[in-house]
Amino acid sequence: MKLKKHIFLIGFMGVGKTSTSRKLSKRLHVEEADTDAMIVQREGRSIPQIFEESGEPYFREVETGVLTELAESEPCIVSCGGGMAMQEQNVVKMRECGVIFFLTASPETVYSRVKDSTSRPLLNGNMNVPYIRQMMETREPKYRSAADIVIETDGCTSAEVADKIIAKLGDIT
């Protein structure tokens, strides 16, 4: 299959963007890209290291650079870091070259998926449902305004989420 536009998966950490993009890639026989993995590869250091050594503003600059690079590439499935849609310039770029799917999950689901992770710098020292809920509530308006399509992931496997996205693709493939 050849995509006419990129498929961008946005949403809070732990909603299933990366695992869903992998399933979509296999099912649609299309390349996939994970912006966080691209940043780690480009920088030669982990995301927590980037945050600690260079700060979040630097990380966000690199993130936008990766998005610009992807926008100029062959359409693929893109799993975006949780903060990608927080910057309007990133949303504009994604809209210009793709369709944006906002994956959602409850704070409890997110917590259950990320609670054992040590690679989430924004949750360091705050790995609990109330903090996750607060962060999600802060980010949700931007995710919703960026999204073309919203997909619920609570109680779904990544394969089921991929099926929901494929059902919505319609004429963009």
C-alpha cells in the first residue's frame, strides 16, 4: 500500500502510539517512524539524558527538526512523542502533510502502562494517577484541536487500535 499522506499518531505518553504504529506498519506494509527513537538515535543519548543535560526547550527544538525531516519524506506512519502537538508550529506541519489521529486513554490506563518506566522524564518523581490526570487535562485541549480523528484505546490491544485506525483511513490511502 502507498499512503498519500503521513499518518500521525499523537497523544499522551502511554496511550499506545508506538505499539499501534508498529501494528499499522505491518498491516499496511508501510514504513513507520517513532520521533522519540529518531531523537535518541540522532542525539546519541536517552531522552532523560537530553532533558537533564540540555533541557526541555532544546529537546523540543530537536523534536521540531525531526518532524520537518519527516514532513519532507515519503508518507509513513509516525508515532509522535507526547509533547509534539503542544507546539502550534508542529501541528501546522503535521496538518500540511498528513492526517492526525489522537489516541486517548484514561489516566488509570496510562498509569498502568507507564508505572514501571524510568524513561519518562516528565513523570520522574510524579508517577501517580493524580499527577498523570493533571498533565493529561492540561494537554488534552491541544491534542483535540490538533486531531482529525480521535481513537479511544482503553481496553484495546494495539492490534484493535490499529483496526480502528484502518477503518477510518478511507480515501487517504
